[in-house]
Amino acid sequence: MSGVYVYAVTRSDHPLRLDGLRTVGGTDDPPRVVVHGPLAAVVSPAPPDLRPKRRDLAAHQELQERLMADGSVLPMRFGLLAPDDTAVRTALQERGQDYTRRLGELHGTAEYNLKAARDQDDLLREVLDDSEEARRLNRSTRDGTGSYEDRLALGELVARQVDARQRRQADEIVGRLSALARSSVVADPSKDDFLNVSFLVEHARADEFTTAGRRLAHDYGDAYDFRLRGPLPPYSFAA
């Protein structure tokens, strides 16, 4: 075997319902299990040309979701390869205590990811409404009486105000939802978002959490774009 593709680590007594699942690379060999002591890794033959094709990404996630339906799992990110079964067993042995601890922490949970964006025109109006200096610099820039230094000062002032407001709003949003989650991880947002945060939510509180997410979006209004996804494999909390 040229190598193995690793999907997830779980306990060896986890229900491993792998029948009928596709594998990454679409090989004829079904997914299988490599066991060492109390831990197990779900693997399949490594495809010769691994690329993030849509069907392979779907196969990767479908297998993990099947495992998650029956208990806690440490999901591996797409593309993790090992040389052979021996290397997988060695990893299970060397990191056994850490894997076991994290499986306990993830028991009965799933990840929910929230991204938030703000309408930039609305945000600029808010800055101008609240800052007399910004209004003065904006007027002089628009009517042509301002200097080059005024334009620079306006840009710097607006940038500082936008950053401060979005940081404050991000803290408020995370604070409102954190009480319903076991933990949270804030990631770097994209250029279009001011917040990218993942929450580890217990299955028993999933409905309560999603309801709170919808209420939050309603409270902030149409100038905000909230995108809540989940349940997802707990990638942000498995590393």
C-alpha cells in the first residue's frame, strides 16, 4: 500500500458504521479501522492524486458525520496522509493520552461557526454621526476646501473608529452566545467579515443555541449579515 488517508480518531468501542460510505479518491476499497488499545483511526487507501475535489470533500465530511452521529470523534482535516498502518498505530500510541482527553472534552458536542459582516456604508454613517471631527474632515474633503493632510486624517480617523466599533461588536456577539457553549475559538476574519468564531455546543443545547443566534441577528438588524453554520465536525477544537 502506498499510504493511507486518515479521516478521524475515536475510541475503539465507538460504533463504526462504515458500510456504504464513499472514500476520498473513490477507490473500490471501503474505509476500514486501525486499532491500538482503546483508540481507533478510520482510514482508506491513499489516492494517487489527492486534490480537494468536491466529491472527495463530500466523502470526507460524510464519513465524519456518520461517526459523529454515534459519539465523540476527533476529525482530521482534509488531506491528512500516513505512510502505512504502522505509522497510524504509532501515532495512536504516542498521542494516546492526549487523544483520549480530547475525546472526553468533545463528548456530546458539535461545532457551530458564526461569521458576521457589517454594511460598510451604514458603518461609515454611524462614525460620522458620532464624531464631530470626522464630520468636519468629511465636509472639507467633499467640498474641496480640505488639504491632502485632511484627507489622510479622515481616512485614519475612520479606520480607527471602524476597527474599534467592530472589535466591540465582536466581543458583544461572542459574549451573548458563549454562555450557551462549552467553549469558543475566534479565528482571523476575512476582509469582508469582522467576526469569525466557532462555538463548541452540547447536543442538548443545540436548539437553544441556534434560537439565540437567530435572535441576535434580529436584534442587530438588516445592516448586519450573520451566517451561522452547524452542526459541524469540531475541527476548531480537535487540534
